[in-house]
Amino acid sequence: MPEHIFISVVIASLNVGETIARAMDSVLGQTYAHKELIVMDGGSTDGTVEVIKSRADRLAHWESRPDRGVYHAWNKALEHARGQWICFLGGDDALHDYGVLESMAPRLAAFGDQSARVVYGDVNIMDSEGLEVLLTGNPEPGWVADNASRGGFIHHSGTFHSRELFEERRFDETYRICSDKHALWPEFLARRARRVPMVVADCSLGGISGSFATHYRTKRETLRVMRDLGLARFPVGFMAKLWAIGLFVALTRPLGESRASRLADWTRRLRGLPPRFSV
């Protein structure tokens, strides 16, 4: 077991001037010394770049230029990352506290000896202000493997990936929302994923799959991933849910995306579930 695990954290950003400082500082302030931060900005015009520049001397690499989406940004970052383990955050995410990497590093060392290539913990889903915790958790790896044919996955933010994984494959940029599922589901099915019982990241409501209409697009792309990986050609339960969501999107389109998302959250509350989509 190596004495120190070197960890690369990658933040992808685009016009997140209100949250990028919190995201960066959650990494730069970590008590664990053997780390680096890489920031890949997609050409922000709202002040994000100025925040990045103010911390540039503490970054291993950063750039700001138009890209083809978050997975293109992540793939570019892999060309600069030196870590044995690599973690990806969005510009509106943050590591949960300053001791996350300190706590995670010995686990990464131990799990690496067990041929695990994906290690993750729990994620807090926060409200749009990043203040109130709406939901906390992530399923066990066995549950993800057993439910992959029904679309079961994890909240990906704060997940740690072994460099070995990316020596075999990169993120498939033909997916706009679900390339992480395409890359990681095989790891769960091969039993190369481990869960740590601690909160790793805080993720604000919204982001790449936050609104209800985007939730529908995510479901459609998830079905494509499932078919591409041979998990299920026609998963009846998943398809029924997809059709129901599609019908709801069609019926609420005249309301606009924001009102439709609030209506979707109202129906979740009626079922005793926390809100998920309101923007």
C-alpha cells in the first residue's frame, strides 16, 4: 500500500460565478496535502473566469475556452491530471467539509489493493440556495449492479475513479447527460465499486439534470446507455416510467419549464418525497 495517495479533483464550470468560489475553496482548503485541483471552464462570460484567476497560483491547471460539454471538459482534464485517483465536481458542487480527502485517502489505498476502481460516498442534495439539505444518500454497489437493468445508479458527484479505469476508456462525448453511467455501470457489474459511509459532496438542486424537462431527457439517454451496454433492450418498468414522464412534460409544456418543475415537485410532496426539480 503506498504511503500517500495522490488525488486529482476536477471542476468543470460554465457561468457559475455565484458558486465557483465555494466549489474551488472546498478543494483548496482540504487538510490533505497530496492533492491537486484542475478547473476546466467552458468559456464563461459572467465573472467565473475572474474568480478562477484569483486562485490560479494554487491550481495545477486551468483553462477557459468553449468546449463540447461537460464530458469533453473532463476528458481534456484527464490529460493534465496526475492523481492515482480522480474526482469530478460541477461548478455548483462542493466537497462536504475540509476533511473529506483526509478521510478518503486511506480507504482509496485499501480499496485499490482490492482491485476496486470506483469509490464513492454519500451526497447531500441541497436546495437552490445551497443552504438546506433536501436528500442525503447513495445506494450500495450491490444494489446498483442488481438494478442496472432498471436504471439504478448513484449521484455521481464526489465519486473517486482509479486512473486505471481511464487507461481503458474515456467518457463517451456522444452522451450529453449520462456518459458517467456509460463509463461506470460496467465497474459496478464487475464488482469493482465500493461505497464509504460518509458524506463526500454537497450538490445544489439544479445542474446538468436539475429541471423536470431535463429529467425526462436524462431518462431517455439512460435508456440509450442501457441498450448500448446490453443491460436491457426493452425494460418494461423503466419504459412505463419514461412514457409517464414524457406525457407529463407534454401536458405541462404550456406552463413553462419552471412552473412545470414546481408542479412535479408538488406531486412528489403528495407522495411523501422531497422536492427535486424546482428552479
